[in-house]
Amino acid sequence: MVTFFNIGSILLFIYFAFVIVLTIQIVLDNKPPEVAVAWLLAIYFLPYFGAGLFLLSGVNWKKRKIMKQLPERSFKTYLGPVLEQQKTFLQNAHANNELDNDMVKAISLALQAGNSIVTLNNKLELYYEGGRFFDDLLVDLENAQDTINMEFFIFRSDELGRRIKKILERKAQEGVKVRLLFDGVGCFNKQSWKFKRELKKSQIDAHYFLDPLNILSSRLLNYRNHRKIVVIDGQIGYTGGMNVGLEYIDGGPKFHRWRDTHVRMVGESVQLLQSVFLSDWYNSGGDVVQDAGFFPLPAAKGDYLPTQIVVSGPDSDWNSIKKLFQLLISNANSRICIQSPYFIPDQSLMNALETAALSGVEVNLMMTGLPDKRVPFWVAHTYFEDLLKSGVNIYLYEGGFMHAKVLIVDEMISTVGSCNMDTRSFHLDYEVNAFFYDAEITADLIEQFNTDVAECKQIIFEDIREFSILRRLRNSIFRMIAPVL
């Protein structure tokens, strides 16, 4: 006779067998040690929930390829002839002292790992707050003649989002081809049903990247498109850290200010941003675009400003952005400045930062002191003691919410983009960064960094030592599972 006790024993046996299978799967996946340990802890100490979470977001889809078309391969498809010229350019630039050895290595790494060509003729404008950025963006959208391609991790249906939508609707009626791409998770619960209905009825072609309401893609929800890209007429491009929402202008209900960094680009690099968008568009159910008209020559000659557009994602052949971060930090000679809202590095980046500081390089880390998410903020504090011991300067920005993603090395190399200095951005999200090899742009970013320092609290040993045992324990526990959050 089958009893409830027997059924319970059978189910328990099945669960234990299932856990063993998951354990073997995690070990064979050869995940980074910190990620593997975090998943094992979640499965063992969070019964049923941990196993379910792993099935939903922990399966190594990298081996199965999540996306049908990677931007790195699009670069090669659309810009193949240019790639062949890059090695010659690097050799000549190095021989003529136009680029130093550190720049050559960084450019070569991005080229070899992700087909990220270096473009030379570009004009850039940096934004450090949302008001100016959106003012210029709205003007450029109004002046669009042929195409508008936009993708954002978050696109709210607030006053700003509705204003942009109205412009896009009007331009679409005028004959401009408008493509709009949202990340499914990033925009979940941030757009009203009315906004979605109006968008669907309009002539705007809109898609979601991994829609959480689509049962076929729900298993992939842990992977997100964190990129922010706008390309207008193939001539003007925007990228950086800002999404679409009023908080990027006024700080929103939680913060009195929002500090971010974004960039407007005119010149050859816009073709690379276009290529990234079109790959993401195709991967999100959009049409295949292989029209050379989407990659026009720049309307005007730009300045000599070597720039690379570098992408990465969970199924990239190489994690180009992270590898570039590691290379630049390791090769730094005088100064490193980092801005990131979150700081959850792996051991390799920690080693690189500590080694740089111990070797006499000035290393400055700035993250938000007013968090929007408590767990990443708590976890970041577990790294501070070792960094301080090595000589790293740590600043918590208290002038609002710090959302900028910036890395500055020495006086000539800098990057602005969507990639945070954390495990999620390095391993789970699709990111894009612009890398600049230029003294003027780097000096501009350094000046802004120094301005931000004035609104920071600098962390010292006494701050860490004042933490209670319970606070330290809480932070350390969350650090153990941080890679799976």
C-alpha cells in the first residue's frame, strides 16, 4: 500500500538525484570558480528554490549560442575589407609614434577578440547629465530623414518616454523607417498597457529582446541586453550609460540628482554602432538588414580621434570588454580612474587593481554612495579592505545616484559605455563600450572625475573597522551568492 510517507520518500530521492545531476552539470560547465561555488551554495542551502533558479537562469547557454548573429561577426560581414587594413595601420602608427605600445596592444586585443576595428575620423560630445543629452537627442530625432534605430535597456512610458514616442510616431508617418528595441526584463513593469497598445498601432517597428512573457525565451531571462544605442540616418550615434526615463534628468523619486556619462558620435564609428544594433534587431525577431545604405560614408570629415566600438555578451567567443579592462589596468603607468554604480569584480580584476596600486600607480575607484539596489552595495564593501591595503583610493559619490560607467588609464586611453564593473555585466549581459585613444577626450573625463570627487566621501580603514560583526556577516553572505544575482 502506497502511503504519503512513501510518496514523500520517493520525491525526496528524486530531488537528491536531481541535485546530483545539477552538481555534475555545474562542475562540467567550468564556470568561473566564484560563479560555480555560488550556484552550488544556492542549490544546497535553498532547497527546491535554488534548483529552480538554476534551471531558469544558470544553465550555460553560451555553449548553445543564445543569439543567432553576434555583432562581432557582423563587423566582419559588413566591414570585412576594413578589417584587413587594421594590422597595417597599427604597424604604421606604432612606427610613426602616433600610438604608444599600450595603445597598440589594446587596439590589437579588441581587433583580434571581437573584430572591433579602430576608426580614425570622429567627432565626440560627452554628456554628464541627462538634460543636455535628451535635448540634443530630441533635436536629432526631429531632423532625421531616413532611419532611426534605437535600443535601450530601460524605456519608461513616463513623460519623457511619451514625448520621444510622439516624435518617433510622427517621423514614421513622414516616411522615416523607425526601429525601436527594448530589453524585455529591463522594461518589464516600466511601460503602461496604453503605451504598448499605442506603440503597436503606430508605424514604429518595435521588438523586445527576450520578452519575459514569451514562453520560448523565458528560460533565458537571466541574460539581458544592457546596451544603449541610437543611430540616426547612419550619421549620428549615441551610446553610454543613460536609458530613457525622467530620473536621468531630475533624479526621480529616490534621488535628488542622477550622475551619468553618455556620448554623441559623428564619424566612422557610427557604422560600428549601426552594426551592433542591426545584429540585436535580427536576434530579437526583426528583419535581416544587409543594405549598404545603412552604412553611409560620414557626411563630413571628423577629427583624428582613434575610437573602437567593443561589444561583449554571454555567448561571445571572447569577453572583449573585460579583457580590455584587465589589459588597460595591468598596463597603466601613472593613473587609473574607475566610475561604476556597482563594484563586484572577479579575482583577476582584483589582482590587477591591487598589483597596479602596489606598483605605484594611482588607482581611484568611485561608485555610488546612494544605492538603488542594496545587495550590490553591501557586496562591494567586502572588497574595500583589501583594496585599501594595496593603496587604492575609494570614493562613494553622494551628490546623487552615480550611474556612469567609465574607465580612464593614464592620459590617453578612456572608455564610456554600458558595462558596469561587476560580474553580471562581464558574464551575463550584452554590453557595448566606446574606447577612445585621445588626450583631449581623456582629459575631459579626468576633469569630470575630479569634479565628482568633491561630492564624494572617501572610504578609509576606520570606516571598515566600524562595521559590526552582523553587518560584515550580512555583506559576506551576499558576496557568496552575488555572481548568480
